Amino acid sequence: MAGRNDFYERLPPIRTANAAFDEISYARAPQDWLLAFSDIRDSTTAVAAGRHSEVNFAAAAMIAALVNQCGSIPYQFGGDGAVALVPPEQESVARLALARTRGFAAREFGLDLRVGLVPVAALAKRGAGILVGRYEPSPGSAYAVFRGGGIALFEKTVKGGGDPELRHLAMIGDAEDDGEPPDLTGLSCRWTPVQSARGRMVSLVLRAGDHAALHRDLARVAHVPNLNAVTTGSLKARWPPKGMMREARARHRRMPLPLMVVLVAIETFLAYIIVHFRLKVGAFDTNRYVSEVEQGAVDFARLDESLCIVFDCPEERVEDVRAYLDGRAQRGELNYGMHVSDHAVMTCLVVSPTAGQHVHFVDGGDGGYTSAATHLKAQLV
């Protein structure tokens, strides 16, 4: 029944990246659900100033705020923004969560987070549908993949273009922020940067028709079995984590920030000991958890025509990948943006570390998706 709160829960899980390109895996989003979107204005400048991790954290904050208010919903991370679907009965709490997250990003990080919320029906009325797949490579760690054109239309709208009527409908005014911090429970970034084991981390933002063939060809050209960024061997913990202050800022709410810093320091130290020595404490099994992180790391996103990937590539194959993409771009088959670094970074949303409910958003180091998107835009001018 359209509009039921369990729409996403009832979708069959997609277990492999290849299956995410099978259109039979997708279902049409209920017309009365709402699409939420966020984007950080001028994220390129923030990344150039060395604030890449803050950009990622603010983008993931929208997802955390909505999940903590609305439960299991479809969402996707985009490096400097995010998208999600929420059921109609959660519209008021979703609007408040988005407004509060925008205020949090401004107060804590000085970032201008643009947000919007619009019914799926309003996008369908303009010829842009939304199809949703439930990608769940590790049981309990699900995130969404999207098709249909609705994401691209709404992104253009939130960024100030497109249909003025739709822009007005999607608007979340400043007055809707009551000044309270959003609930960002579970949002953290405790892992060290994921160093490339093969040579280089490649971040790609691609616009093409046949995602399945493109994904397959990239693996062949790169001479890798899978386009993945994270392995269990590359996951390293350290103390204090670089993201400790960001986590404290996300969690302090009405508590004085210095006190929350102390609490987070103690908590992350204990977590470091457990993970570093691969201990089993109660229901928490470190080896199982690390394996789930590897399986469930969000290192690719499918949003309408866009395919975004971060993967560990042999250094000697990087230029082969670039040449392959250049050739297809010259033939008018695709447009792409590419960024290369020696590491990737993760921002994590941990709902339950013992029940497998944790998702880890991956972005390429030193700008990743944001830099690749800038490269892509330059090609489209």
C-alpha cells in the first residue's frame, strides 16, 4: 500500500554492486512520500581550505538527523550533500530536523547547508519519477540507490534553478529552525584515513546511460576484482581520533562542549582499546564488526544518471582509467569528473554496533567527490 511507513523495509535487499544495476531491483517511491535534499553551498572553497572532513560530516548530519527522527528510511550520501525519502506522517519532524541541521552546520562549522523537502508527487507532476532500491551488502547496513530523474530535478531546484513554484514548495524557511540542535546520535568519524593498498584512491562522478557496463569496464581497465575502497586490512583505529571534536560538537546539544569533549575522549579511548586489540566485549565482536564495515562501506552511489565511485586502484592503472573515460567522453557516451589521492575518509552512522546496524560513508581524500564534481562541471560548460 503506497505511503506505508514500511515501504523501504519491504523492498528486497540488493546484496551485490552488480545487482544494484538490475532495474528489477527498484520500486517506485510512493507519491505521498517526501524527498529531502541537502547541499553545502561553495563546498569547493571549503575543501580547498582543508575542511574536507567538516564538509563530509555536515553532509552526513542530514542523514543522521532524519534517521534518528524517522527510523529506517532510504538515504544516500554525496560527499557535500545527501538525499533521503521520508513518509508523509513524518513530514513535520523531518522539516524540523532539516532546519535544525542547517543551523547546526552554520553554528558549529560555518557552512551554508541548503536544504529542501518536497512531495514525490510534485516531482512526478513535472515528469521526474523516483525509483528506489535497497542496497544491503551486509545484513542490517542498508542504504538506498535511486533512479528516475527526480533527484536531479530537485537538486537543481534546491540550488536555486528550475521551476520557481517547485522551489517555493520545497523551501524550508529560517524561522522553522527553533535553535535546538538536531539529534545526531551515532554520527562519528573514528577511523583513521583509509590508505590505498593498491596505489591510489580514485574518486569518480560519472554521468552515463549504462551504469552496469561502465562499472564492469572500470574494474576490467583497473585490473581489480571489485571497485571497492575499504578492506579489513586498511581499517586502522587510533586515539585520539581526528574527528573527536566534530563528534563532540555533534553530541553536546545542551551540555557544555568541554564536558562533552571529555566524555567523547573517554568513550573513544575505550573503543580504541577494544578495536585495536580485536577484543570481544559482551555482544560486541570486533572481528565481526570490522568485517561488516568492509562489506557495508558506502563507496558508490547511484543517483539518476549519476554514478559516484571511490575505489582503490593500482597506481599503474590510474592513467588507463583516465584514458578509457576520455575516450568515451570524446565519443559523447559519458561525462565524468575524476580525483586521485592516496587515501579515503569515512564518516560513520552507528545505530547499533552489535546488531549490524552501522553504515560508513566513504569519500576520496583531499576533496574526493567534491573535486571530481568540479572537474565534471568544467566539462559540461
